[in-house]
Amino acid sequence: MSVDEFAAGVETSYDFGFEVHTVEETADGAHVWLEFVSLQAPGYGPEGETCTYWSLDYELVWYDGWLLIDRVTGHDDSSGHVPCA
């Protein structure tokens, strides 16, 4: 995905309700379990959703003194998202 494609996908989004459940140091950086809600234009949400609950695992790695996101997956091998009720 290019930077322009990523920017287009998030320019209609509003994220809130962040809850960090765990932060664990790893040999390469850190692992973070994060939950939040996003509101977005229907064309940019998963399966056309306008409101999404996210539960994601972030793998962070050290790069030149910075922790950068290396991989994001759904928490506990889930899809990582469900539509708001």
C-alpha cells in the first residue's frame, strides 16, 4: 500500500476510545494489544462499515532508535474487527 492510498483511507476516519490492554517487551521491540473504535466513510471501513470496534495486536520493532509498527493482526487470531451494534 502506498502512502497516498493509506492517507486516502484514513482521511475520513475518526478513532477514539483507545484502551491499551498489554504492553510486553520482546527481543526485537514490543507487543501491544490495543482496542479502539473507528468511524469512517463506508467505502473505507471493513465490509463497508461506518463504525468498527477494533481489537488488534501490534508488533513493534526497533529501527534507528525508534519503535516502529512491523505487523498488525487481529487479537487472539481474530479478524480484529466487528461492526458497531
